[in-house]
Amino acid sequence: MGLLGDMNPTEVRKDFPFYDKFGDSLIYMDSACQTLRPRSVIDVIVEYYTDYPACAGRSVHRLATQVTLRVDEARGLIHDFFNAGPERSLVFTKNCTEAINVVAKGFPFKRGDVVLTSDVEHNSNNLPWQQMVRQRGIRRECVRTDERGILDLEDLKEKMSHRVKMVSLGHTSNVTGVSIPPREIIEIARDHDALVMLDGAQTAPHQRVDLCAMDVDFYTLSLHKMLGPSGVGALIARDDLLTNMEPLISGGGTVETAGHEEFTLLPPPERFEAGLLNYAGIIGSGEAVRYLGSIGMDEVEEHELLLNRVLTSMLMDIEGVEIIGPLEPELRPSLVSFNVQGLSSHDVAMIIDEMGKVLIRSGMHCAHPFFRKIGKNGCARASLYIYNTIPECRSFAQILEKLVGTFSR
Ligand code: ALA
């Protein structure tokens, strides 16, 4: 069994109330959707509701002051966790999708500006751009990926021009698990004065992300995919860019002053955080990155790869199972997507739950264009995290083998 820093996964599981309740009876492998939460995250959420259930940045009484301090602390913890540096602000959103929409709809694009994405994007980095094509007359082009989902850098270079205003790419695909090389892409974009946004929803939970070293303009992520509470995301972006953007939602908490005819927005991040926020979620998110930091992201990455090597080699031995994306687990350490001959992915997910209480995701994974391109109707996906173990991977593969033997045609 692999070690997570000083911690053994068996020890890690003791921190997760999920395992107190279900023990080894459920195998949770849907962490790319949402992870389980450690007790310390749940505790600070309960603490918020019991000890200081007030709002931040408005009332000045003692409880509200406590919320303001805890929200600031959480913002600082997450900002530092990604080494965002003094030139970037962190805006809380409700998820990564909202963070991408804040940029797509708030950035001052002009008619004819080109935005480059790829053909393997999640719909959250697809639909907002299609809306901007309709509403603002921008142009959107897609960089090719190969059948394994690997981005064609030559195609990116060919598609770059002075009209490209922004390159917006998923840092890691939620279907294939493949990551793009951010530094190379940012250099190509910089050569053409284009900005870069990376959707880090499937990267930030799994590897060290250093935004200063990467020198990226906009980075988006979801905290519920990295041990945080449901419904918290973040946009981390350069202040000089944020300052020239319109907020997606306007209202209370975003202005310095407002009359009936005019208003003056506060600097980022406040100008993008209208209304009362999910304070319990934000404070819980701070605790989530503190917990991950205590384990270490290199250890997280190493652990997932160790598990995925076992899982992949066993899946490759099952006749009738086809892996979607690269065969090498090194290229997709956090997950394995697959299909079973003769069964729909939803059948696979339901049967594997019935037969072995293994919880995985199935379907189109909000990446319809990719499946259209490869001519498939979705896939099943097992995704891994710090609490998964090698025995679980073996059980999963054995149950899948039984499923294939019984139901595959
Ligand atoms: N995008 C999330 C997933 O891949 C919901 O499961």
C-alpha cells in the first residue's frame, strides 16, 4: 500500500466519517465529480452554523467580525495553496463553471475577437463561448486533440493569430484524465499577445499547481473536487485584468458607492461577489486546502498513480473492456474511463453498484462534443483520490470482470 507522506491511506480513511458509516462496504470512485470530506471540514461547517452564523463584510457586531476574519483566512489559505502571488486575486464562485462564465461574459471582448478552446472541453468551457458568439459576435475555434484526447500543439500554433484574444483550455480532461502542458501553451499564446485561461477543476485536486510559476492569466477550480463543501469554486486571476471586467452578477457588497444613475465598483475580488455568500462553504474550503497541504500534493499525485497502475493493468486484462483515452496511467493518473462491449455506460455503473457497491460515474460527462468526435455514446469512469486503496482497486477490477462475464455480449 502506498504512503501519503507520513500517512497511510488506512490512517487517512479514519479522518473521513464516510468510512465510519460505510466501512469497506462501499467503494467510492467518483471523486472527479465530488470528493468525500474529512471530519475537519465538516466540523468547521457545523462550527459556523452553531457558533457564528452571521454574514461577512457588512454588520460590525462580534459574530459578523468573526465571519469576516474566517472568510479572509480561507481566501488567504487557498490563494497561498496555489501560490497565486500578489498580482492575483481570488474570487469565490459557486463552482468552476461559474468562474469560467465570469470571465467569458465579463471580459471586454470585441466583435471579431477569437477565443481558442479545444475539441475535448467540458461544456462549462464550451457553452459560455457559444453564447458569446451569439451575443457579442466573437469567434470561437477549437484546437484538435487526437483520439486519446492529447492536444495537438502544432494545430494550436497554426490557429494562433493577432485576432486570438484568449486561449481557454481544460488543464486536465474530466473524461480522458489527460493534462495539457501549461507552460508551452502559455508561451505560444504570449508570442501572439493572447491571454490564457485554464480550467483547473480536474487538476487542482490532484497535483501541485503553482500559478506564479505557470504565469497564467485566469485559473478556475471547484473546491468540492478537493475535499471542500459542495457548491464552492474559485476564479484566481490577474488583478489588472479583473479590474477591467464587468461582474457577471451585480448587487450588494460590490460597490464603493451607488446612486440612481451611477455606481462605482469595489476593486476585485469584492466587485465579483454580489450578495451574501456561502460562508460555511468558504470556511470549509479553507480547511480543505489546509488538510490537503498537510498531506502534500506530490504525495497525492504519487498515490493516485500507484493505484491507477494497478487498476489499469487489471482492466487491460479483461476482454471486452475498452479504455477511453491513453492506455498509460501516467498520462491520466487520477482516473480511468472505459466501456464494456455490449453494455451502455449507465448499465455498467448501475450493475457494478448492485454487484459490488462500487460507485462510479457514467454517461457523457458534460463533454458531448468529444464523444461525438470519437463516435461513442459516453463511457464509465472510475476516479481516484487519497482515501482509495489498492485492495479497493483489485476488488473493483474483479467485480468488473464478473460483470463482463455475466452481461457483456
Ligand atoms: N464535471 C464533473 C465530473 O466530471 C461533474 O464528474
